[in-house]
Amino acid sequence: MNSMLRKISGPGLSLILFAATAWLLHKELRTYHLSDILNAFDAIPGAYLWVAAGLTVLSYAVMTGYDVLAIHYIRHPLAYSKIGMASFIGYAFSNNIGMSMIAGASVRYRLYSVWGLSALQITQVVAFCALTMWLGFFTLGGAIFLIEPPTIPATIHLPPASLRPIGMVMLAVVLTYLMVTTIKKTAIKIRHWEFQLPSVGLFDSQLIIAALDWILASLALFVLLTPGTTISYPKFLAVYLLAQLAGLVSQVPGGLGVFETVIVPIQTNI
């Protein structure tokens, strides 16, 4: 019975969150009609669509850098064509079906194991990619939340009212990680497995790759919104990162409903 509850608790929680956010999103958009939405889509110039598509492709290309750095970290020679394939397929699954750690790890295990990586090495690759993504998010989010924090509407019920404290915590986490990698030279032991912290030399590369990925992804959406909004990109980026954080934490497939529930009311109140 307990094992059954554990199996259904994750999907069940995601379903509840999706239902709740769908209701909140319906409440926010109830004044709009389908014709308004279709007209807004038609109003987007074709050139903007091509630019957004190009930014999306470029974002996925940059995301392969996560795995490139991870393979370099475990010191296992592997052709970029294979690394890029594993990265693209892994992120395509994890970004769209939720449970990012499980979905992305499953794809990587299937491919990397065929190409000679051990279970421990694949675990290290997955952990390194996740760490890199969050380092970039915390660095970029921490900085933008301090510089251009949007006002959080009361309808979202998200304490605190300002994102500046969250930004300071994010940057503190990044600085703590940098200090640990600088000071601790020995491996971290978890049961029978040992994990060597990435070198300080990889730190800059991790931040650049991850921050660039988040910037390109946000620009793809910002370009589509540009014809009908006067929001500056820094303020939009703060909103985008907060919405992404909510979607990632919820583990709802693709952040569907959660992302929109956060971004719509904040955008209209900036």
C-alpha cells in the first residue's frame, strides 16, 4: 500500500497543481474571448516568429553545452555528435513532460550507457547538468531580482511582496558553492559512491552556458510579446524567471498552466 501511495503521490500532486493553476488562469483570462487570442496571434509579424524560432534553436544548441561540460568533468572522451544528441533528446523530454530529473536522466542513461559510460558516470553527468542549470538560474535570477524586481500582485499570494530577498538568497547560494569548490578538494562520499566537486575552472563556463541558455529562452518569448507590450526586457526577464521557477518546482508537464498563472497577472501589473 505504501509503495502504491509513493508511486501515485508525484503524478497526483502534479495533477492537483495543474487543476488549481488552470482555475486561476481561467479566472485571470475570463475577460478575454477566443477571438481576442486569435487576433493577437495574427498581429504578430512573421519576422518575429522566425526570430523566436531561431532563438529557440540557438537555445537548444547552447543547452548541449551542459553535457559537453559534464563529459569534460568526468574525463570521458566522447564525440560532440553523440553528446549533442543525448542532450537534445533529454531536454526535449524533460522540458515537455515534467519530472525533469527522471525524464532527462532516463534518456541519458539509455544513450550514454550504450556509448560506454558507467552508471556512476551517468549519475555524475545528470547531477552536473542539473547543478549547472540551477547555478545559472540562481546567478541570473539573483541579479535581476535585485536590480529589476517586479511587483508581485496580491492575487498570486506569494510572500514576500518583493523579490529582492529571494535574489539575495540566490546569490548567497552561488557564492557558497564557489567557496566550497575553492576550499574543498576531496571528493564527497554518498554511501559507496564518491563525487568530486567540479573545479573552480569550470565555474565560469557553467555560469556562462546556463545564463546564456536562460537569456535565449526568455528572449524567444519576449520577441513574440514585443508587438503588444511596452515592458522592458530586464523586467520581463524577472517575471519569466519567477514563472519558470514555479513551473520547475511544480513538476507539472512543461509547467503547463503554472507558468502562465504566474506570468499573466505579473505582466499586466508591471
